[in-house]
Amino acid sequence: MNFRILALLVFLLAAPGIQAADGTSAACLNCHDGSKTLQATGEDGKKRELKPVHKSALARSTHTYLECNDCHKDVVDNQTPHKKTGVAPPDCVSCHQNLWEQLKKDGRDASRPDVKLVLDQAEAYKRSVHSKPNTDEPDKANATCAGCHNAHAFRRIPKEGPERTAWRLGVPAACGTCHDTQLEDYQGSVHGAKIAKGDAKAAICADCHNPHGVDRMSQPSAKLHTTQACIGCHQERGKSYTDTYHGQVTALGYTNTAQCFSCHDNHAVKKLDDPTSKIHLNNRLETCQKCHKQATAGFVSFQPHATSHDFERYPQVWLATKFMAGLLLGTFAFFWVHLLMWLYREIQDRRHGKRAPHVDVSSLGLPPGKAVHRFNAWWRLGHLLFAVSLMLLTLTGMTLMYAGSEWAPVVVRALGGPKVAGLIHRVSAIVFSAIFVIHLVYIVVYLVRNWRTFRIFGPDSLIPNLQDLKDVVAMFKWFVGRGPRPIFDRWTYWEKFDYWAPFWGVTIVGVSGFMMWFPEATAKVLPGWVFNVATIAHGEEAFLAAVFLFTVHFFNNHFRPDKFPFDPVMFTGSMPIEHFAREHGVQYRRLVENGELHKHLVDAPSRPMTLASHALGFFLIGCGLVLLVLIGKGFLRSMGA
């Protein structure tokens, strides 16, 4: 062939617009490499400039192994303008879906988790706000893959190194091409200022918003995701936030309360001392009033991030925490030691054939089927309502207190959500408090009627006296085998403690609960740090009451060997004479000597009454033990165990 003809053919084949339609990257890049400005006509008939495809970027990209027509299947020639086949334009999802199906068919899917990851991200995108029709152009999505990713230069970003730093620094500006208002706010924030200085560790859009599953911030899922992102970076602040009511509800998976951005703003996050910050002292009340419409100046001193280990900044919180910790440790140290020593002595006595002193009542000539009356119907009803309301308070309160536990979200969903749980908690609190107040009124009326004969430190009084101290000493002597098992009067020292403990507990829990229930009214007369103290006192005292009742109280009245598995006296109101004589021997002897025992005798409870009492008692004990397990798991998790 003539050399000139051969050279002409080579030139013609290589010339743009007239070479063979092979669709290879080399051929396409003759025009699309950026050496000339190219335009295309969109579906709306308007011209738009095409972005160049840089050879060097394409060579380094994840897609470098693909030819152009692997994606652009709708283009069939290299003429200008291109002829189209009618095939759909490039679709990232379909391409990766086909690749994944082929990998599965070849049995190589396990070796390419990156392809599956893309499909998972695509599924998230389909549910996101980006996939929804654009308001101005309903036939188009708000954003597509190519809108955020340059398909010709796309490559997986390494976890570390200069390339990742450059990517992070460029994300805000990339998102800002669509979200210009948000970008302006972000650039004026503490995060944006750090990015502007080249600090790639500062929060960027992709940290707070799920890059592929981004949704409107009005959606609960988006709020929860953003809050978790804040906590992920600001861990100490996040921990203090989750200790508040706001954080506890959020941890349960609900958003009907304040999240981080509710107070700090979404994109315009600024420092506390910035006069334009929403949390600046001059602006804080207005921020609180977005949720608490009637909030007053007292709200301003509330510390949502107070910690118990910083006395200089939060002295009230430090003192309240240390006081409650001392109260818990002191109470449990004494009564758990008391419990274990009692159990040990009972076991040892049984091993050696020793039983509780038996009192022969046959010589009294009492009619058969009689029992000693201990509690009337009103006392028993009050005890039942007290127990039920306390268990409901424990369930709803501890679910909130240990919101981070695996069981808490399950419980709150079963209850109907935090609003319903809160309603149950408050109704139970009203019942609990009402019983307490009614009891106080009853006591006052009783004392007024019997003031001439009532002995404050007498055997029928629940007021602690010197004999109780002697009984404690005698009991510990018996525990260590240095004395006989003591006998008691009408009320034992542990029964008196059970009686008086609620006076302290109801006062602390009730007052603190009332303050948190009506924050606007409280803040009108008290500073905001009172809410921090009230939260600590309310939760810790409730923890003390619940754990004490479900361990010490249950043992003293039901689980100790001579009572196990259940003592029905508080449900039936009476107890067999033999039991009464053994457990309250001092009162028994006094009544016998005075000839007054018959005044306290009643018919033994019927079989249906006994069965019903046992059924109800076992049910309540079972509920208490379940609550104890949940509290234990929540406590251990909160301690990092």
C-alpha cells in the first residue's frame, strides 16, 4: 500500500468525530478530555456544558477498568451530536446490581463486599430525601449519584492519609452547591472555622447526616442519627446529656424532647461565649422557651452537661451525688450484712437441729380455727396499692434512668412510648402520695383521739426506742453464736425501719418529682441548678427504695428460712397463734398475762382467701424480682460492666 494512503487512513481514523464507533475510552477521550468545550442539549431543550473527563483522574479511579460504552450504552457512535439507541442513560445502581448478581453466580460475592456495600447504600438512597422528586423539576430527583460522585474520577477514599484529609475538607463545599444557606451557616460555626483552617477532624456534613440515607430533619430517624453523631465526637458532653431527661428519652429512640441541635443549632453551632450563640447567657432563655413556653429566668442556670466529678464548676451536683452515694452505701452495707448474717445463722442452726423457739399454746384452751389479728382491711388495701403503685413507678422510672439498657426500649414500646409511660408514672405517683397522705391523716386522728392513753415509746408505738437498740445488739449476738435468738414485741426494729423509711423516701422522691413535673413553676422561685440536684435525688432515692424493698424487705418478710417462700399476713390480715407466739413472744406473753389475747383473736382465713392471698403475693413478689433483675442489668451497664 502506498505510504501516503496509509498515513491518510491513520489520520482519518484518529480524527475526532469521524473515527470508528468502537466506544473505547481512548476514542471517547479524544473529545471529552477537556481540550475543547463541549455542550449537550438537555431534555428541556437547554444547552449545558459537559464536564471534562481527565485522563489522569480516570486512570486512578475505581472505574478505570471499564470502557465508556460499558456505562454509556445509549451512545452508538462517535459523531457530534451522538445518535442514541433509546436505552436508558447510565444508571449506577443497575450496573452494580448486575455486577453483584454475576459475582453471586460465579461464587465470588464473598470476595467483593465493596460491591454489596454500594447496593446497601443505594437502598438507603432510595429511601432518602435525595431520591425524592425535586420541587422545581418533579421529573428529576433532588440528587443523584453523579451529583455527589464524579463517576469518571471516583475512587474509594482511604481511612487515613492526605487523600482522606483533602476529601473531608472538600465535603462542605460540595454539599453547599445545593445547600448554600446551610453552607453559609456552617462556615460561620465552630466546625466550619476549623475546616477553613485545614483541620479535617472537625465535623463535616457526612458526619452528622447519613451520606446516602439522608432524610429531612423533621424525621425522627434523622434527629436520632444527628444526635448520635454529636455524642460520638463529644463523648463526655454526650454522657452528661444522656443523664438528663432529654437524653434519656432520646436514648430510648424517641425525639419528642430536646436533642443537641435543639439548643446548639443545626449548622450554626457556636461557642458559649459567642454573643450570637443560642446558648449564650443572653440568648439561653429564648432557646429554652422554644419548648418551655412559660420558662422564666430560673431555667438559665440549669446545667444540661453537669458532671459529678467537677466540684469547681458544679458544686451542687458534686455534693448531691456524694450525699446520695453515701446514703446508698451506708444503707445497703448495714442491711445486706444483716441479711447475710441472718441467713448464715438460720442455716447453721438448722444444720445443728436448732429451731425457732416453740411456744405451747394448747394450755390456753383456745377454740380451734382461730388466728391473731394483725392488720385490718384498710391497712391491707393501703399496702396493696402502695406495692402496685411503687412497682409501676419503678418500672417506668428505671426504664428512663437506664434508657441505654437493652431492655429499656422494649419496655417503653410495650407501654406505648415515653408519653404513655410518663402518664403511668405520674398517675402511680399520685396514688402513692395519696396513700401516704391518707395514712398521715389517719395517724393524726388516731393520736388526737387517744392522746390520753397513747404511749409514744410504748409497745404499740412504731416510734423507735431504747429496746430496739437492745434488740439489734441481741440479734447480732445471735448471728455470731454469742446469744440466744431474741424475741420481740408487737413491732420489730426492722418493721419500724420499713415503716419510717418511706417518710424520708416519699419526701425526697415526691418533692423532687414535683419540681421536675412542673419545671416552669419551680423555676419561678428556684434557680435552674435545682433541677440537676432534683434529678440526682429522685433517681438515686428511687433506686435505693426499689433495691431495698426487693432484697432486704423481701428477705425479712418472705425469704428468710422460717418464712420461705411467702408470709401471707399482710394479705390475710392474721397469722396462726403459734406463729404469733413465736415471732412476737413479748406481746403474746403480755396479752396472756393481762387476759386480753381473746380481743385479738379472729377466725382463720378461709381456704379461698388463703389461696387468693398466696396467688396475689407470689405474683407481686415475682414482679419485684423481675424488676430487680432489670435494675441490676441497667446498673451494671451504666457502670460499664
